[in-house]
Amino acid sequence: MEQYLTVNVVTPNGLVFDHHAEKVVAITTNGELGILVNHAPIVAPLGIHEVRVQRTDAKDHVNWVAVNSGVIEVRDNVVTIIADSAERARDIDVSRAERARQRAEESIEKAQQSSDVDELQRSRVALRRAVNRINVSKHRP
């Protein structure tokens, strides 16, 4: 009997990704987590990073998903990612992400000049999200 992982990525806006996979690699707040079939149950927080999904249909078929914070749960060969926001590489609007990066960089400069610590933190998060989306977009098929 062939075994595989079922991978779901869900955001408040709905299901972003739903496929079968041989392997999933995600970056948790404690480091990289590789998941294969029959992985032990786990729940872990995710940061702003990419998720790689090696699909079952071909060894070189990898989907990349930009995930902006959330939680990953693995149980009974089901990998569920609940994220604040997530986009598949093929769905990322690169020019929009570049504009977001530029806005975040400008906002960081203004916040540093005005010593607005809260705005500086928000701007740094926005920058990490934009850069993550730009990096993941480079993995388009």
C-alpha cells in the first residue's frame, strides 16, 4: 500500500494548498522541520518563511509556499498548516511584493528617525513578509 502525506495550507481566507506529498520541509521558530510519512505527531509555531512540498507524482515536482506566521500540525500522515497568510509561488504578484518591500524599507527609515519602536517593529515584519514572498516567487515552475 502506497503511503503519502496529505498537505493542507489554510488561511483565514480559505484553503491555499491541498496535495499529496512525500516530504514537507518547514521552518519553525526553533529551526527546520522535515516531515516524512509516519512522522510522529507534532505541533510547532511557524515564522515568516517558505514551506517546500515534494509532491508524490515526481521526485523533482516541488511546490513552494510563502507562509507568514502560523502553526504546523502533523498527525496520521496529515500535515496541516494554519497561517496568517500564505501564497503559492505561482500565485505571488512579484511587482506587488517589490512595492511592499520598498514601502517597508521607507517605513523603517522613518520609524528609526522618529524613534517609533512599535512602527519600527511592524515595518520590520512587513519587510520580512515581502522578502519571503519575493524569494518564494523565484521557485516558479
